[in-house]
Amino acid sequence: MQFAETIFASRFQLTRQDLERCLAEALSHGGDYADLYFEYLLTSSIGIDESIVKSAAQGVSMGVGVRVIAGERTGYAYSDDLSVEKILKAARVAAYIAAGPSKVESFNLKEGRRHNLYPVATAPTETPFAERVELVRRADRAARAYDSRIFQVNAVYADNLRHVLIATSDGVLTADRQPLARLNVSVLARENGGAPQRGHAGGGGRVELGFFLNEKTPEYFAKEAAREALAMLGAVEAPAGETTVVLGPGWPGILLHEAVGHGLEADFNRKGVSAFSGRIGQKVASELCTVVDDGTIHHRRGSLNMDDEGQPTQRNVLIENGVLRGYLQDKLSSTLLGAAPTGSGRRESYEHMPLPRMTNTFMLAGESDPEEIIRSVPKGLYCVSFGGGQVDITSGNFVFSASESYLIEDGKITRPVRNATLIGNGPEALKYVSMVGNDLKLDQGVGVCGKEGQSVPVGVGIPTIRIDKMTVGGTA
Amino acid sequence: MSLSQNHLIELAHEVVKRALDAGASDAECTVAEGEEFSANVRMRELESLKEAGSRGIGVRVLVGRRAGSSSTSDLSREGIERLVRSAIELADVTNEDPCAGLPEADEFGSLAGDLRLAAPDVANLETGMKIETAKRAEAAALDSDPRIFNSEGASFDSHLGRHVFVNSRGFAGEYRTSYCSLSAVPVAREGESMERDYWSSLARGFSGLEPPEQVGRIAASRALRRLNPVKVTTQKVPVVFEARVARSLLGNLFDAVHGMAIYRHQSFLEDKLGEKVASECVTVIDDGTIPGLFGTSPFDDEGVASRRTVVIERGVLKSYLLNCYAARKLGMKTTGNASRGLTGNPGIGHGNFYLEKGAETPEQIVGGIRNGFYVTETQGFGVNTVTGDYSQGAAGLWIRDGELAFAVSEVTIAANLREMLLGIEAAGSDLEFRGSVAAPTIKIGEMTVGGK
């Protein structure tokens, strides 16, 4: 997308000269680098509950963030008014971080390189509401029709369309149009007046609305949610303490996001506060493990044509055959560390400074047959779905909470178990991976990652894996 | 940058009027304005400064019993027109909802008097002093012990906010808020062991903050006591939640008395009003009226006056927390707990939601335990308020013969919230309001600690 075609040029009448003037103002106190991040975000959501479409909402949020870097210091200011005077004012505030004379001569803004990973002619946000509201109605009907024990259904469809323009004092000018949509279905099932159990499913990506009509339909997610809730009826207590854990393919890849991903973000390592600091080249996992973070997969929720600093995303190898290979960099860390950029600078919105973040994080497939992996376990836990996870990057301790899991007894999946949290230590946990399946699957597209108060969409993936030893937080 | 106070209220009135003119039978408008500042320092140097202001406006319309919502940060004439048009259009795609609607006329209200939500000193703080305050906190942490070898930094944040709410039934209200916060995150190392922890202080005004040296020293001592942790064996023992983590248990309890969870049948406390759901020493209050505290406001996000609600009294469940919608669903009255952002239907939030303090000091509680776990941090999302199942990662200190003996980490704690509430054997005397949810130290008779 060329600058002239962006909403910022057409609707807000901004010119290249305006951008250059604002960058010059940002560097007027002698900063080393400055950038402008323009955002025009349209959001919508529709919710059904008790078979009533109770809510429909739409929002517009727009603004510009101005950043100035001076050595290791960052100044940041933003404005929700896109007039040149207000941007200049924000630039002056951000410029305070530096103390010196202006070093600026001129910027020669050139259109930057980027991918074309989500060529979406009409974004879901641009389609008629009447079409989108059908998605939650269909999900509600399908979940209720699946089984009479499903007594409560809640479905939320949400999408957004983010217009982004980035101009940097390095001379890069890049624009992108980023569609994103997802459908979430949660249900409650009850049997003979007993205690309810919940089930949840959802997915989406940087897709057209047709994705929900042709590929992953509301009925698909509804059945998946209903199946999970029904499966959990009659769940027994989860084991407590160390046991063998088999993770199913797809969303359980959240293990990688927590166990290694966050700990490899360059800001923590530049500061030496991560359990992985200074461990490049060391063995941190079994040699069966190769973990990558790839922001270039078409239509994925975690993918971006360029990161939020204008750098094209790429495929980054984090762990190769068990050996730690690299960190995820943003502009500030890669400059200070003298490292190559990895396209990992991301931010929640124009109100936030970029940070090194993950995109789509997954483990490459191995050679084992998934069924053989389960057969190999005399006693353990098979985890299919998770609620969420968290990590303390300094100690390396991470958790992730299973929402659907089963006991494995004598190589067979037997009874469902109650929700339990699994805990491990990042640089240690993957050393116990003894089998990796040939069934790599990426998640359905619902992940949200939080860091320093900023949320960004991400993806995860994993094949079926066996971990010989992990602590499970049950009560049995 | 700021519009005058009157201008914001006028704008909200205008949006409501336009919505009615466009066919809405009722309308509500929220305007939020904020100014934020933050300074981060790390290893005694300034790391980042951020300063900005923003505004947003949201409208919710009802066309009969169909609702539609819209919000924007585009306050231009065109932006406002689009805002109203889009909310009306959206009401067309939703369904008739018999319980949708504004509060009844006699339910509106606003607390009189000064609630001390905005401190005058916040607006005039010098940037240099704010940076210096953060530096002093971090320096106190770094200088407190040679094992504090690194730091994730210290930060000073301040915020000024303004909140306007107008609806078509004649309610119009406005209030201002402010806060300052100071936090430090030092990193300790000894041998192979590296641990971090934090301490923070939150206040409505600068003068209410704890001294920076105190914030730094407490943060450092917390990181230090986590060094060289042990992973204990799996066992069932008494568990003490330090006040800071006891707050998270109160958060779980709030989710279970949340009116929407009740009418959707997704709380283990459904149908339990009047029943004993917790031990005798548990009294839980939601009070949005206490001047100066962080969960206080003159009115809720539907224009209903904030109030004090007894949620649990000596173990007996007395009330759920409701907005008008949940109240209609359950055949009850709102408790003034409506909460929302700029867009969407009202949700439910809390005022100051807290567990009343007991008589014993934390030292006395720990002193009475021969073998147990003192939890200083929980990790994860393993709390299911439908079933009550509770399973979280945890770190803390092991209690041996009434003393905090050694650090413990990489373990889990698990039980069912139902049993945990009934199993609370003591609430400490150390209740402090460090946020809108507050609790003293809590002792639970028995939980499963998962470890080796």
C-alpha cells in the first residue's frame, strides 16, 4: 500500500512534508532516532446470550504515537487528534528525552518493504452487520442442537480493521491494512441437575468473512465447545505432583509461548533479567525440540506484513535441536545489542511504546505417531486444551492451565479430569521432551498475549509431545 | 488540550438528544478524558518518559428493547454524527431483550460531598521530581544488599481522569479522579538462583505515596527472601495467603457473586443466598462510598448512586452484586455495581471489595502452624468459578514450627473454592486498601500442594 492511498493521506490530508516536519521536531533536542506510528482502528463486536442477540457495538479509535530514542532512553507521547499542530506538540513532548542540539538534516522517506500475507479485498469489518450477526445466531443454534444437556450458550463475534502508517527518521515509510476477526463460543452442559461444566472453542485470523462461511463455520466452533463441555461431565480429580504429560496438537503450544518465548524477548535479555540471559548456544531442550517464531504465515492471527516499527516480519529460529539460537528483537534492543532485527517490535496501539513480542510460536513436527506416544505412557495426563498461561521470566517458572484433559492409564486415554494448572521451569521443562509427534497443528486463532499492560494477538502451535516429568496441580 | 468541564457535559447532552431525534427511545452517553504520565528508570538512569492525553465518547441507544452501542475518539462534527448513526443502525441487528433498559427514575442518584477522588497535587508535579522519586525507590533497592545485582527498574505513574455520564431519563453526572503510583522491581542473585519481586504504592495524590526508600527496600527484601527456593514434596497442609495474594482470592469470590455469573448459572454460589458459604470469620463487603479509596465513585456506570453492600456476613451469603440488567433477570434490585467502558452494554464491577479484618496478626497466624505453606505469589488462570475448582502455580515460604523457614517455588496449590471459603480459619488484622480489592492475610485449613 502506497502512502498516498492510505486513509491518513486521503482523509486526514497528511503529506510527506508533514511527516518529515514532525520527525524533525521529534529530533529537535538531538535524539538518535524517531518514529511516528499512525493508527486508525475500526472495531465491532456482536454477542448472543440465552439465544438473544443482546449486544452490538462499533468503535473508532485513532491517533498517533511519537517516539524518540536517545541512547538507551525513550521519550513517548501520543495524540488522538491527527492535525499537524497536535502531532508537532506530541513530538515536542517526546523530544524532551534528549538534551542537545538538533542533528537533523533531511529525511528522504522511501516506501518500505513489507509482505502481503493477508490480501483481503473486503475486511469483515467492512461487511454488512446483518451478515455478521448470523454467525452468532448459527453458533447458538448449533450448540443447542448438538445435545440436550447443553443449557447455556454464549457466542461473541468480534473483528477489527487497523490502518497503520509508520514513518521513521531512518527514512522508512510503510503502511498496512490489518484485518482481524474471531468467533468465540462458550457453553455450559449439565446432566441430571448436577454441577455444570463449561466448554469453549473459537478461532479466526486475518481473513475475509468467507472464512466463517466456508472453512471454520459457526457450527464447527459450536460443536467443538459443546463436545468439550460434555466431555468434562463426570471429570475426576486431577493428579497432584510430578507425572508424565502428553500435550495434544495445536493450542497446547501455549507451553512454548510461556516456557521459552517470553524468556527470549530481547529486552529482558539485554537487561540480563531472563532465566535465558547469556545462554545462546546452550542446550535448553531435548534435541527433539526445534521452536520457531514465524510472523509470515498467511492469514494467521499472529502474522503481520511488517511489525509495528515498520520492519518486515520473518521466521526466527529460537531453539534448534534443543540448542538456544536467538532472541526476538525490537528496534531499541537490536540497536543496543548490535543484533540483526527480527521483525518482532509490536505494540497494542498508538498509545503504547513498541516491545519485542512473539507472533506465531510453534514447535516443528517430529517423527512419532501420536497414538504411539499415548500408548507409551503407563500412567500420566493427556492435555487437549488450555485456558491460559503465565511466566516469571526471571526465575523461569511458568504455568499453563488445562481446561480439557484426561488420565492416561496403561497407554489408554481413560477418564476426563478436572481443571488443573501445570507448572515448570523454562530452561528445564523441555529437556524432558522424549517424543515429538508428526502432527504439528497451529491453534485456531484466538490467542492474546499480555506484556507490560499491552495486549497483542498471537498464535501458537505444537505437535503431540510427551514430557516425561512435569508438576500437575491437582488434588488427587 | 482539555475542553472545559461544561463543554464535555454539553457534548454528552447533545449526543443523547441526537440519538433521540434519530429514533432512539432511550440513550446513554459516556465521555472519558484522561492525561497520563509515566517515568521509568533502570540501573539509576532514566529509561523512558511518556506523556499524553486522550478523550473518547460512547453512546448506547435503546430502540424499544433493542440495544446498540458505538464509541469514537473522533470528536469532530462528522465523528459525532457517525457515532450516533452507527449506534442506531446497530440496534436494528440486535434482538428484543425483555430485560434491557435504563434504571427506573427512583434509582438514579449520586453521592453528595467530597469523595476525595482527585488530589490537587497531581496536576502540578514537576517531571524532574517524578523521575527523582522513581530513582530514589530503585536506588534504595539496589543499595539494600549486594545480592540485589540487577533491576527491571522502577516507575512513577500518574493519571488524571474525568468521567461524564448523561442519559435520556434526566441523569447527568461528572467526576474527576487522580492517582499516582510508584513501583520497583529489583532482581536478586545468589549462586545459580535468580529471583525478582516488586513492591508498589498507589495513592490518589503524591503526598499519599509511601516514601520511595520504603518501596525500594520492601521490594528488595521480597526478592531476597525468594532466593534458593526448594520444590517441596506433594502434600496436604494448611496454606496462608499473604495479604497481597489474598486479594486475588477476593477477586475470585467477586467473579462468583457477579450477577451475570448468577443468572447464567455459571457460579458455584448460585442459589446460595442466606446459606452458609464460608467460615464464621468471613465477612465480605463491597463499598463504593469510602472517600479517597480506589473503588469509590459517586455513581455507577448506569447513574445509580454507589453504596455499601454486605456480600457475606459471618459466613452467610447475603447479596450478589448487580447492575439493573442482572437485577431484572433475577427479580432483584440493582446494587449500584454497573460498570462499563465507552461501548457495549453495562457489565458489573465492584467498588471497594474487601474481606473484613480479624484479630490475629500475620505473625500470630503463622506462629500457630507447625508445617504449612505461606504463599506470596500465585500464577496462572486455573480458577473455574462454574465448578469452584482452584489450581494455581505458587511461590512463597515454607512454615516450619511457626516460623518462615525457607523459600519454595515451582509448586501448585489446589482445592475447591467452596471448601476453601468454608476452610478459612483466620483473617489477619493487616487489612490495607492498596487497590479496589483488599484482604488481610488469610489462613486456609488445608490445600493440596503439588511438587516433587
